[in-house]
Amino acid sequence: MAKWSFVREDLPREQLVEQIALAIGDEVRDLEREAGLRAIQVDEPALREGLPLRRVGWPDYLRWAVRAFRLATAGISPHIQIHTHICYSEFPDIIETIASLDADVISIAYARSDGAQLRTLREFHYPRQIGPGVYDVHSPNVPTVDFIVGKLWATLTILPAEQVWVNPDCGLKTRGYAELVPALRNMVEAARQVRSALERGAGSGVAKSRQTT
């Protein structure tokens, strides 16, 4: 929000971001207590984009950026699942910072990726769950079930099934209902097919891959 808005210039960026985090935290707590939600997503799409041009400034920026995210998600029940979304970026530059956000699930833009982001997460031994996008929401094309199934199997060559969520590449505001509804239906069906195949192939002891809609 701070990176993509016309924000105040009479405050240090760290202080401004802290104020935004406090406001988001109020909304997060309302979503838990008033709306009864058990999974809440707090996006951080510009984390890498906000890095100072000079590397000497990176540690300080990343310190207060992580603090702001954790401030926004503090004060809620430990039973609430926190999700975040990271846009396309150079993951090796910020992989430790991504882990420090302490989100239960990170969703990443992946539909047009060659798998580099997932390999970075795997090599880092990222400890929590990951939702690689299975179709590009910026295209009007409705992905077929077979296409999404293929993306899922490609994902599962890199990550274990128990770590994988299934979700679109990014937010859905660019799409109309005529495209959105069939795309999500196909995504759900693809997830069912892959989950069923995993269960048949490895027995009841296999952890199920998860799915969001």
C-alpha cells in the first residue's frame, strides 16, 4: 500500500508503514471477531520492489518491513491461518525475509514461471505451505481442467503434496464472472483429480494437497 500509493512525505517511510500496519491489524482482528473468519490473507506484493537501490540499505528496510507485516497480523488467535501473497520477484534476494513473515501459507505468481521460485523455496527448506498459482488471471482465457492438472503435476515434481495449496495466480479483480466461475470450477475439478490420483497411487497414508477457492 505504501509503495503503490501517493503517501505522505513528511514522515520516515518506516513510521508511515507502521501506521498502515496498525490500521490493517484492526481490520484483521475485525475479520476474526466480527466475521468469524478462520483464514485471512494479508498481501505483501511489493516486498522485493521496495528494496533500496543500494544494498547497504537492505537490512534496515527488510527489518522494519517484516516487523510491519507481523504487527498487522498480531493480536489474533493462534488458530487463525494467515496467508500472504508474493508477486513475481527475485526470491533468492528475500527468501529469508519471506520465511520471517511467519505466514502459514504463501501464494506466489507461478503460472508463467519456469519453476525457479519453487526451487528456491525447496532449496531453502521453506517450512510452511505454498500456493503456486495454477493459471494466469491476467488472461481472458479459461484454463481447461487438463491444463491445470498439468500445472499441478509439474508443481509436485518440485514440492511435496502436503505442502501445496491450489489457487489462481493472483487476485481476480481483472476477470468478469463469465470467465471467473468456469475457471474456478475447472481449478477445483483439477485439484480433485490430482488428489484422487495421489491417494490411489500411494494409499491412505499420503497427506492430501489442499485447495482454496
